[in-house]
Amino acid sequence: MIIDQTLTQPAIAYALGRQVGGAVQRNLLRRRLRELLKAKSSKVLPGWYLIGAASGATKLSFTDLGVQVDSLIERCAIKAKK
């Protein structure tokens, strides 16, 4: 995460390697993450973000993945305040 006040919205990229799963699973996870972050965009500070995932992320339900994304957003906000 790099906070950039010149941006009007967050710029988010995804780095999901083969350890996460096959192409279908990685693309599904990327779409889910994109949807969750879009829904929570008002909580995400403007800046540059690179989102990665562990291999178990593809097995999480949409709700559980949302909880993890909320935690990630909170941790980023705490780091931005420092």
C-alpha cells in the first residue's frame, strides 16, 4: 500500500500466483475481491494497492472473504495513520 493523495480513488492490482489455484479459480477469486473492494470503496483510502492471496483463499465463502477484506482495509487504515 502506498497512500497517494493525488489520486481520487484507490488503484488496486491483484497478484494471484499459481499456488492459489488454476486459472479458473484465480479469476473467480479476482472477481470476488474486485466486487468486495468496489462495495467497500468508501472505506479504502486513495492510493496504490497490490492484493495477494494465500492458497486457501479460493475455498472461502463470499462472506468469509468479505470478513478478510474488511480486516485488510482496517489494517491499511491503521498503517496510513502512522
